[in-house]
Amino acid sequence: MNIVRYRTRESAEPRIGLHDDGHVAEVGGVGSLAELWASPLADLRARLTGGPLGDQVPLSEVDLLAPVDGTTEVWAAGVTYETSREARVEESERAATIYELVYDAERPELFFKSVPWRVVGPGGSLAVREDSAVDVPEPELALVVNRFGETVGYTVCNDMSSRSIEGENPLYLPQAKIYFGGCGLGPWITPAWEIEDPYDLTIEMTIGRNGEREWSGETSTSRLHRRLDDLVAYLMRGDVHPDGVVLSTGTCLVPEAPFTLADGDTVEIGISGVGVLRNTVVRGMPPGVNPADGHIAEGRQA
């Protein structure tokens, strides 16, 4: 079972439903994902496993949207795997010691990543900045956390990153990480009770170019250097998230330099037990952006 944010071909209004066995059924009385994250985990589980559902429709007949809405923020953790530490040291020789210290420090690196209306869903176009020379996707397991600090689900995150901007100076991290179209989430949220061991999940990424495989890699969350509950605990310190929060937990797959994403590339990230997120890549502002409100136009599932 997966929690989906979607719309039908007949209506542009986002809906919340459950996906199971190739079909989607609407959850009655729920207008947004943010409403769900206002409930304790036990109540949420009872509601989703015992509540009324609408008619089933085939998954192929709906458009999946990014699984985040309301004022639910997206945050991310950095340097949580040894591979990530090595990559950061490689790209930033002048500040290499900073990343080494973060890796072993008690306090993790946490940073704001996106608001919901900047997030790209499954099948959408992720962006690389026009003023960046070296850009990479970062496949990550993301936690969905309710307002009480409980992990209620998991999804796939593509934490896009400009290696050239961050490598120039670590204080440029916000520009390297936080920009329009720089975060992908989806294809849905797998409830926490459906994942037996989040430290034993396979993460795979494939980058395609001109119809050919340009890069691929595989790793496991077993290599995570941090405890997930510790990351959540630090995120909740001194802050409140009334609509819940999505926390991406860091990457262990970084394409080796001098690799960089190109316009038209495809990125596919799969996490066992969770799902597969597929997106295309564009240089500059993603297509479909409404200049009047700055929102990404959520398109059909690719």
C-alpha cells in the first residue's frame, strides 16, 4: 500500500488516495497530505487501513503528483555516508576539513531544501542552474515526519546539487541546493509500517543520455552513518512543523568527476520497497512555470 497525491483526467483538483495492486482509491474526507501529518502514527494507520475508500481506478488512468503539499517543508541531511564525505572533500579542497568534521560530529548537517510548490513530482522536469558548470542528481531515502516528530512514511528524493557552486565555497550551499526545480519527490509515500527495516534498502540510480545508459550505481541504506531517528530529533529541535516535514537523509551515490548532467538527460532512482522516481533534466527554469505565481505546473505521469 502507498499513499498517493494524484488527480484524475477529468479534474485538475489534487486528491489523496491509496495505491495497491495497480489501482488507486480515494481516501474519503482528506483534502491534503498535510491533513494526514496532523495525526499521531497510530491514528494515521487506523485511518488508512480501516477508513472508507472511493471507487478504484487503474493507476494508468491517473496523474501522480509530488507527494507534498500545504506548508510541509522539505529538508535534507548532508554528509551522512562516507561516499558523500569523500565527494565533498574532492570538490572543495579549500574547505575539505569542514566536511570531514561534519561527518564525525555529534550534530548532523541539516538544511532547508524546498517548499512544496517548488518540488517536481514523478515524470516532471528537474532543473540544473544556468550559472552552474557541474551538476549531479543525488538519490536519497526521504522520511515523511508528522507534526509529533514520528516517521510515518518513506519516499524517494532526488536532491539535485551544483557541485561547482558548493565546491567554490561551502557558504554557497543554499545556491547549490535551493533553487526552482532542484528537488524531486515521489512517486508516492510508503507508510512506515510497510517497511520492515529502513536500514536495509537498496538504492539504485541510472542516468540516461540520448537513449543510452550514461551512468549507473547501486548502494544500500545499511551504509548510512547516522541514525534516522537522530536526524529527525535534531530537525525538530527548536522548531515546529505543524504540517509535518519531509527529511531527505543524504546520498551514497555520487557520479565521479568530471561527470555533469546535461539538458535532456533522464534520471531514474529506485529504492526497494518504496518505489521508482523518474524525471527528465533541463538547464535553466523548468517548463510550465507560471510567472504569475511561481508554481511548477504539475504535468502528467511520464
